[in-house]
Amino acid sequence: MSEKHIVVHGAICECQQGFIPDMLEVKSHTYEYANDKNGSKKLIGTTLEIGTPFKNKTFGQCKLQPTPSSYKPCQPMITGWDGAYEDVTLKNGGNILTEDSKAICAIAGSGVVSITNHGQISEPSQQNINNADEDTQAQLNPMVDTSALGKNENNNEGIVESAN
């Protein structure tokens, strides 16, 4: 799985036979998160995200279902996933989806639904600041004193007490 990102709730998916992307909604479990320091937003996507695990439940119109004037609306029905990371099985019995995973749709077939954005967002923590090299940080961001970051300084400077 080197250099591949884990797919999380909010990942952007696209169907080769559709016209618009949709967002993955992880509903197969509620307890395993990635890149989310509070453990409340970024559930890990698994091979058990089947059925219609998308926010809008459509990729627009389906090119495989033409009508005389246009196309029928896309109604994806995911029956499984190819390319998951099979070395890890989560508590729900599913394997982790990576950005290379592709969904199998009952209508469009195998490998047509791909992941265009894994859904993870960098969320720096205090530990990242502590581990950062001060010289490098000074070069990257000369306006910030990194040695003072994360320190809570309540010195009450500038506060005037009233004489009540």
C-alpha cells in the first residue's frame, strides 16, 4: 500500500458512464477513522460500501441507458470493489479502500467507478509542530515564530482591573 492513500468518508468518486462526480458516504461502520484527530469525521472506506454509498446517489445521467432524446438518470448499484488493500481487515469485516480501488456497478460493470480524490485533508496537530525542524520552518514561513506555537501564554498583559 506504499504511496497510496486510504479512502475516507467524503472521497470523490466518478463513473466512466456518468456525467458528474459524487461523494462517497461510509455507512458500513462507525468506529474506524483516518487522518481525523478528533475521530469524528473521516470514517475509513471499506469493501462493504455497497448498494448506493454516495451522497447524491447518482452520477448524473448514464451513458449506457440512452433514451430517444438523452439518457436515463444514473442509479448506481455497487456490488463490490476491486483493488482494495487486503492485508488489513477492519472490525466490520471489510478491507480498506485505497485511491486505486474501483467499484463494480450492476449496470455499468467492473472498474468503471473510480476514486478521483481520497477525501483526506491534512490536519496538523501539536505533535507535528513539536517534530518540525525549526530552521526549515523559519525558511518556509519567516513571519511565524515556531518556538512560540502551541504555548498558552496567559500573562494578562494589557488588562486593566476596574476599581469597583
